[in-house]
Amino acid sequence: MTARRLLLAAALLVVAAQTSAFAAEPLVSQVGVGEISGSASNEWIVGGTRAPIADAPWQVDVWSESGRSSTDCGGAILDASTVLTAAHCVDGTNPGAPAREGGLAVWAGTSSIRRSTATIDDRIALQERSVSSARQHPGWRGRVGSTGDLAVLTLSEPLTLDGRRVAAISLPPAVPVPTDAPYEVPGNLTVTGYGRTSSGKEPDGWLRSVEVQVVDPDRCDDADNAAEICARAPRGSACSGDSGGPVTAAGIFLVGIVSNGPRSCPAGGPNRYVNLYAPENREFVLGSTAPPTAPRRLTRARFTGGSGDTPLVGSELTCDGGAFSGATTQRTLITTATGDTVLASTGRIAELAITADLFGARLRCRSYASNAGGVALSPLAVTGAAVRAPSAGRQCPAVPATATVRMQVVASARAGATVRVTGRLRDPSSAAGGVVLIVRAQRAGATSVRRTARLVGRSPSAVVRAAIRLPRGAKPGRRLRYQAVMVTYPTRGAARTANGLAGACDAGDATFGIRIKR
């Protein structure tokens, strides 16, 4: 143990890279030697909770000193002699040299890396090892926000794995590369680290943890999503000093490594994590010097020829899934907002004949490109409006600005409960023949409902009420999303078919959510 090391206080050096609209910064803490903190922060990981090292015994602190500066990162114990961290944590260091001469060292077995907060047990259990060599991913280009932010450290002397304060964690099991879906990464993950709570707070040295949820890669605006995971904590975030740290599933598998995130570490902001399911990363960790490179997105998916602006029943919808580098297989899917696939096309282009059963649905398009290194996703392309019925002759007027759809529904209910939904169409001058309310679940497990109400006299508004049954198996706290579509009939004699669409005019749509009560 080195007393001088425990006396160090952190002073943030912001280093940021711009990737499209997503501003990324390395989650590294760069420390000034000899600076003494006047006050300590209550947290490091933003919104996290303090965690004893026994909760994450694979967590280590990776540090290096050079001149009057020092760099701190996290790391994960893969075995007694091997630690994984982020590639940018190794940049500018000299593995094999003493840590205070630009080399790297690892601390294991401690719940705190500051003298003022470390307990006697921490000081006794602390194991310090120098790093004899480091391998950076061959795809790493030294730019935060790029791919390949992964490094394998070999220790000069094995750690003593006691299973309580110092333990190894396994990589996730190898799985086949999917061709029309992302990797099935567990939805809820745990991130641990000794990093900061925000860019303006001094650290207290404690290990912290925060639960994060995997989200759509579009949230990270990530062209390299084949090799990365996009995740966020609703009320927290990884922050500077957490780079290289472990992302685990149920404390069983190491599924990712902390890479980078938005400036200032906002709570709820998305962060990027190295994906250890992807063969591009997994094979590198296992020793390959030339792991297969997963596809990279070159252009975005889009609906072409204006077909996605106002899709109509009976028309054609064409989606260009976009271009990818290095793909051996590409599949383009058109789906509804509920996730139901209505067309799966092999190749870049998908063409769909819109049928009546899609009336009122918003359609989405996404392409998946895969090879031996992994699977990449295009950003979602979404139609500009819900699918509409073709104009019933010249009966359908332009929808006035006041013809808005307003929904009234409870904010929360118990699983399995029946919930009443009320749709209100203001200024229903074009709805003399009646109004239809269609409710669709945006996730599987709830019933779509169609109810018809006829106007009576000079009603100031068209009101339609329906009922939906929430899925019995929905977990408490889960938020269910629904789409409601209002359809009007301009005359009482408008033609009706079995699906109620002939002669119908679209009046608008709205979305709402219901949270399952605990």
C-alpha cells in the first residue's frame, strides 16, 4: 500500500470528442499529484449507492502517474493475472515501467481508494500489482467515441483470489450472431466504479454502483453499435473515473466495459459500453490479434419517394435500409409500433403493400447487417403519419388545427385491470357519420380495441369511450405505452366494411402510458 497514493485528490480534466449529436467524453479521472481535497463528495457514480467491495470483488482501480499528473480508471478481473479496462485508459502510459514513471498499476480488494475513507479492513486486504504488458484492441484509433475502446492488462504477479474481496468474473457465453435482431443483452445491468458524481464534485473514494437499462442504440447516435451497448440509468450515470470499469449481469457475467458518455454526466443520460457479446471484442479478449470486424453503418435507413410521409391503405411503402461496411448478410424489416413484423426482406430494400389491417398504425423500418464479428443496426426510420384510409371520394376535408385528439386515461393501474379510455375530438364538424377509436398496445400483451360512437344533435365534441385490459403478467413499475387513433365518417351513409375503413377519414392520433401499480 502507498500512503501517497491514498492522499491524492481528483481534479477533472475534460477531454471531449463530438460524434454527431452525441457529445462523448472519456470517463477517466485525471489527478494532480500532491493536491489535497478540502471537502469530500457524497457520491462518485452519479445517483449511485455506496457498495462494499464484496458486492463487486472483480472491481479494480487502474492508475498511472507521469510528472505531476495521474490517471484513474476502473477495471475488471478476468483471472488472477488478467484485467480488462478501456483502451483510452492505457493511452500515454508505459506498461512494464513503474506506475510512478508512466507505467500502470492495479489496486484490488478495497471499498475505497482514499485514506480518509478506507477502513482498516480495506488497508489490510488491498492488493497492489504492477502491469507488465497491455494489449489494446486493434480497432482503437485513440479517439474517444470510436470503436475498439478495450484493453487487456497482464499483471506482473497474480492476484490472490479469495472469493470475497478479490474474485474473477466470467465473460458471457458465446452466442450465434443474430441476423435480424440485436444481441439479447440482459435488460438491467450493474455498473460499478470509483468515479465522480459530476464534473464539479470532489470524490470521497468509495466504490459505488448504479443500475442501468439497455436502450435503443439510437439514443447514443452510435454508428458503431455492432460492438457497443447503449444504456442509461433513470436517475444516475457513469462519470469520470469510471472508464474501464465492469458492466455486469446479475453478478454472474461481465457483459461490458465502461467507455464514454455525455459531458457533465447527466443523470438519465445514455452512455456507451464495450459489448463483450460481440465476437469482435470477445475474440480479442480471448487472445486474437486480428478479431473479425463487425459491420459499421455508413448511411441511415429511410422511406423513399415520399412513401413514408402519408402512407395510405392500398399504396406501396418502400424502405432503403441503408449501407454498411463489411456486411455478409443484410435484412431489412418493416414493423409496427408494437414490434410486430409485417415484412422481412433479405437485402437493403424492403417494399410493402399496405393492407387495411394496418390502418392507424405507425410503421417503422430498420436494417440489420451482420458478419462473423457481430450485428449492426440502422437507426429507426418512422413514417411521418399513421397509415390512413384512401380518401372517400372528396368527402374527407383537410383536418382543421382544432381537430385534435385528446386522451383521458388513468396514469396507473394494477396488472390485469380493465382501464377505460376516453377519446375526445374537438370541433367534430367532419364527423357527422360517427367516430371510431382504435387503441393499440405499443408492446405485446394487451388487447387492441375499436369502439364506435355516433354523434347526437349538435354535440360540441365527439367523445368515444373504450376499455382495455392490462396484461396480467406485467411487472410492477413497468410503463405500458399505447397509441390511440381517431377515425371519422363525414356522412351517416358512408360505406362500412367488416373492418370499418371504407369511407373513413383520419382525424389524428395520440399516445399515452399507464404505469403498473406495485
